[in-house]
Amino acid sequence: MNDMVYRVEEVARALRIGRTKVFDLIRSGELVSVKIGGSRRVPVSSVRDYLSRLVGEAA
């Protein structure tokens, strides 16, 4: 099974940004996240949607 959610650290690594920036994106609503237990997780689809928006804005 492929991953459905990423840890914040995994999102940061994938986007080549810091953890703090990932939390900023979550707070601003640019990245959707969920809490599972005490952990924050970001759905893979949210990361893809965010990147699609960035590419669309750059065009």
C-alpha cells in the first residue's frame, strides 16, 4: 500500500523546506492536515494540490 499521509518532517523533506514553514502552510490553510492521536499528518493529496496551485500561479 502506498502512503496516504506524511509526517510534517516528510513533507518538509519532500518540498525542501523547513518544518516551521510546513506548520505555517498548515496554519494558513494552504496545506490540509489531520490529527491522528497526538500526531499531525498531511494527506498526500494535500501536498499534490498545493504543488499544483503553485505551478498554476507560476504559469
